Amino acid sequence: FNLNSFAIRSERFMYAYTVGLTGSEAVWAARRYRGHRTIPLRVMDDMEVAGVRPKGTTRQQT
């Protein structure tokens, strides 16, 4: 586990919190998209399909 991978993982978590995911949802997204540099915008749709987030739940407005 080197500094670069730590930075990329931290960036994924920060982005997940920015789009309105909770802590457990951010962990799910970080694991699901660990081969990607960032979490894709379709993360909410993927969470609904996987049953992690209830259908119709929207992102928090910031």
C-alpha cells in the first residue's frame, strides 16, 4: 500500500461524500470501483440495482 494508492482511494471517498453518499455507501462504491481512478456518475443507479440504496432516493443538494 503506497502513498499514490492511498491518495487515489482517499479521492474516491471524498468524491463519494461530495455526491451525497453515506459512509457505508461510500465504502461500497470504493470497493465496487476500485479499478477506476474515480467513482463514475452512474453510481446512484448501480446502487439501486445492487439493492444498496432504495429506489427513488436522490442525491443531496449542496
